[in-house]
Amino acid sequence: MRWLKRLLVGLLALLMLAMTAAYLTPLDTYVPEVERALSEQLHEPVSIQHLRIAALPLPHLELQGVHLGGQEGIAARSVNVEPDLPALLTGEAVMRRILVQDGTASLAQVRKLVDLFSNAPATAQGAAVRELQLSGMSLLTTGMTFGPIECKLEFARAGELERAWFAMDGQKITAVLLPLPERHFSVKAQAHSWAPPLFPQFPLDDLQVEGVLGEQDFTAQKFAATLRGIRMAGSGKVEFSDGWRVQAALTQIDAPLEQVMALLEKPVELTGAISAKGALSGKADTLAALKDHFWFSGEVLVSRATARIAADLRHPLKFDQIRARVAAQPEHLELNALEARLYGGKLSGTMSINRKDAMLAAEIAVNGIAMQSLVEALTNEVLFTGSMDGAAKFSMRLDAFERFPENLQLAGNFHLRNGILTKVDLAQAASSLGGAGTAKGATRFDDLTGLLTVDASGYHFKNLKIASGSLNAEGRVDISPALQLGGMLDTNVKGTAGLVSMPMVVSGTLNKPVVRPSGSALAGAAVGTAILGPGLGTAIGVKVGGFLNKLFGRKDDDKNSNKDAVPQPPTKK
């Protein structure tokens, strides 16, 4: 037995020497012949820098610095060709595996290789290939680079493709392809914690896709995706024969509004839940340009939403529900059939957003809105309450929320019912001819109508008409951005010694309003009292003073209306 051991050791030593000799033997002289053979086999030009034989992990031929195809072909640091030794012993030319490592590969060239290996019979190929692998390769397509990718193509004995497996970004996304008739493939893909190259700012938490890949398109029979709490599902189709075209039917989109605004990188503070369904489409010459050419049309429902339109406001706007038909283009967003439930009433109309200049424009009508809560969302001081109907057109710069209401342009009409003018008793103020100050309290009214405009100089209420059981009044009131009040009211207090149309000056601030008889009315009352005595003389004097004020203008009374206003700091020059 000792002699047998010595023989085995000797044979092992001879084998090691042979392998070492083969490893060290220069093979570059065979490069032209190998290039020619591979070019005939693959029907593409092939160039190789070096050849060598490696023994580990299994004996294989290593081609270094390989380029296959034209300018948009496959370039690899190395290509390892591993023969199937048992098959070789039986006289079959079978490659167990071809491994292409570290380089770039065009999508068109990979498709050519797949077609070549899967469609040509094994006898026509000269050598059958069982497995083709790509490792550390970047996949190139028009305008985009994907990778590094891992790929494994498995072929049957007859040469046809049995299965293809792809992975990218450390297997964060994987796909399995199975061949179908007419050169189509069924596809199942999944991704976890993966950022698509087209949208790196939108990392996917999870993605599941099932579909069919053709030569010029991919049909997603169903897909589901989740990113940062936003869930969507549907089906679609991607065409890439001449440019890129995407069409998708979104059957479900559910998301927290906070996450949507965070993804859009908008400073608007919104909360609530949004759901949508509709059609998504896009078209571009290149895959990279596709992200800027998407359109969406569908229905959107927002529930339990709040919106804080300026940081210094005490309360956010609150919406119970918002429904709209949405048409979104790259530079434009339209909301039609808009309906919102808020503060016990309803808002309806249309709205559009121009993304290029960040401008929102809308035309709305409101019915039954409880004004106290709404006014509290716009200002810290409530000047009036009641249930409001009305209509308005407005526009607003979305990139200047901190300048509200200076960034708002609004014109509309309103009708308030069964409300209160807080902080002032108009009946008492109109009855006070002493002119010493304002009357504290409140004024209840049955109806309050007027026109409202909002611009950089503040809120402007015109054609005001107030009707209640004790008085009627009409006039105008302005509120500056600093919440200063200014304006005129003509009041008729019923049952007050015949006083008719007492002109009242509005001044002060929203927090401390001042309403008093105008200077002309006080002067007329004094003259009438002196000539005709109190009572009738006073009433006639007030009426004459008011008539003269209307005839010659209100400049003096406007000056008086500002004497109680909060002084403004000087403007910088």
C-alpha cells in the first residue's frame, strides 16, 4: 500500500505542475484566432487584450479587456469561459458558464445575445451555453444608465432560454423573466428601499410588478407601490420603440397630505388624507426627459384637511372634505367640479395653479359658511359672525405665503345672515352726539351684504348694508394689513327722536374699533339745536350736516377717522 500512496502523490504533483505550466503559458499569440472564432459565433466584432487559463475555482479561460459589438456594445474588464468538463469528455462542446464582469453593456446588445443564444439551435452555435452571467455591469439605454446590475440567463440543452434573473443596486430591485411565445417574456419584479434612477427624490419602500415584456413595449398587468406612506396601485403600459410613452390606469392612490407636500418640497403646511384615481400618461424622446412630461386626469378626495396659509395666524383653515376633478400637466394644474365642506357650509367652483409662476387662481361660490371660525383662521380678531353666502374670484402667489394677505387679490360679494358685529354697538354710537368716543358692546343684525376686495393694502368692504330690528346702516370699511380700521357708515336708528342717516366715522383697530358721529354731523346738530332747539332742530341739523358731507366730500371726516389709528413706523428709503 505504501507504493500506492507514493504513486498518488507523484500523480498529484505532476497535475499541479501541469496546471501551473498551463497557467503560466503565454496565450496572447492565440488572441487573433479567438477573436475570429467568437466573431463568427456571436455575429459581432470582438476584440480581446489578453488571454490566460485559470485553475480556480474551476478550470476556465479568462479573456481580459473584451469589447463586443460596435460603439454601443459590451465592454468588460474580463470574461470567464468555464467549460462543462463532463460534457467535454463525451465529445460535446458545452460551456457551463460565461461570466462577464465589470463594465458596460447596451440594452440593445444584451437583447441580441439573448436572441442569439435562445433562438439558434445548439448545433448551429458550435458550442452550447448553459448560463450567461453579468456581474458589476452598467446597463446603458438612451439617455440613462442603470447599475451596477447582476444578471443570470439560464438556457436549456436545446439552447432555448429557460429563465432570466436581474438585480440592481445590491439586489434592492430584482426581476425574473420567463419566455413566452412570439419573443415575449412574463415579468415579475419587486423592489425594497430603492430609489428609481428617474426619480431619486422618490425612494420606494416597496414595489411589486407583474407584466409582459415585448420587443417594443412592457405591459404591467398590475402593480403596487409604497413610498413614504403613499400607496398606489393600478396597471399600465410603457412603449419604447420610438421614444418613450407611458400610460397607466391608477385604481388607487392613498396618502397623507403631509407626505405629499414633503415630496413636492413645498413650504405649505397641510395635514389630512388624500385619495385619488385616474389616468396617468407621459411622452418624451428619452427616458431621462420623461419625468418632466407627465399628465394626470382623475378624481381627488381630501378628508379632514387643515391648511395654515401664514405662520402668524392663530388657527389653520379646516376642511371636512374636498372633492375635485383634476387635470394636471407639467406646468399647469386645474381643479374642476370643486366641492368643499367646511365650517358647516359648502364651497364650490374651479381652481387652477400655474407652476411656472406659482400662481393660484380660482372662482368660487360659498353657501352657509359659519364665519366666526373662518375669520379666526384669517385673523386673530373677529369683527363679525354669521352664516355667509357669496361668490368671489381671487388669485394668490403660492411662493409668498408669508406675505398673506399682500399676496392675495380678491373681488367678490357676500351676504351674512343672523350675525353679530363684535366690539361695537352701532345703535348706541349713532345715538351719542357728544362725540366723546365709541360705544362698547355688539350689534346684532339680520342681514349684512356688501362687496369685498382684498389686495396688498388690505381688506376693503364696500356697498355695506346692515339691517336689524333697531337700525339700518350702509357705507364702507377698510382694514389695513396692520389691522387699522377706516371708513364711513350712514346709520338710521329707529325710534331715536327722528334721527335720520347719522354719518358715522370708523377708525381705531380691529381689536379696538372706534365708531363715532362724523364731524359734519356733529357740527350740523349743534347749529340745528342752536337755531331750532333740541329734538327737531338737532335732527334737521344732523340731516343737513350729512347732506353737506355727501355733497362736498368726506375729506374732513376721513382725517378725523384716523386720529385714533395706531401710528405706523416710518418706511425705509
